[in-house]
Amino acid sequence: MQPWMLWMIVGLVLLIIELSMMSLFLLWIAIGAFAAGIVAIFVPIAWVQWLVFGLSSLLLLIATRPLARSVHASVTTPSNVDALIGGRAMVIETVDPLRNTGRVRIGSAEWRARSDETIPADSWAEVTAVQGATLLVQPLQEESEHTEDSTE
């Protein structure tokens, strides 16, 4: 088998793996293998092919690393309990740090709540953190802007 065919097969295999992983890492190595395959057609010297493969892969990795980071960073969105942080919760049982009591409702879910200050029932609170199955909350300052009918 010709060396250029081997480079092309390696490039195709790496490209297929990249398409299944979507990591933007193997793509540049696959392109490096394709470049080495093209060089192998004209230059049958093995070390030249390896040099082209290594340099092209390395340069593409370095040049596109910021692009790959921005693509992967934009996909990340909070999910599960992390999505609750910054949200508003209705206090259904007074949050009292001295008595260690308090419950809040977000949507249809009820959570145990803690705070550094007392938050009365039937008021709004903002979720600042999640510790296990407990939400850390603080009183919502802009309560007049967020009033809702609580006919439950």
C-alpha cells in the first residue's frame, strides 16, 4: 500500500472519530494527516511526511484553540439545581436562622431554605447558592416590581 493511502486512511479514521466526539481536537490532527498524504504523493521521504504531519497538526491546534474554547464555552448552560441560583422563590414557611426553619417554593418544587436573616412567609427571596437539598436565600429587594397574585 502506498504511504499516501495510509495517511488518507488515518485522516479519514480520525475525522470519523472527531465527528462522533465533537471535541475539535482530532479534526486538526486529521487535517495534518491529509496534508502529510498530499506531501507523500510528491515526496516519498518518510521524515518529510512526518514533519508535515506534526507541524501542520501543531499549528492548527495552536491557531484554533481560542476558537474551540469559545465554541465549547458558549454551549455550557446551568442545569438541574445550578439553574435555581439567581432565581426567585416564594417563602412558604418563615426562614429563621435562629430556629433553623424555612421552606421556599420554586415552580412546583418545595425546598428547605436557610438565610442569614429572617425572611417572613409570603414574601419573595432570591436563591444565592445550593447546599445539598437546601437553598441559601436572601430577601428579594425589588419586591414591588415582582408582585404576583398568590391565590393558593
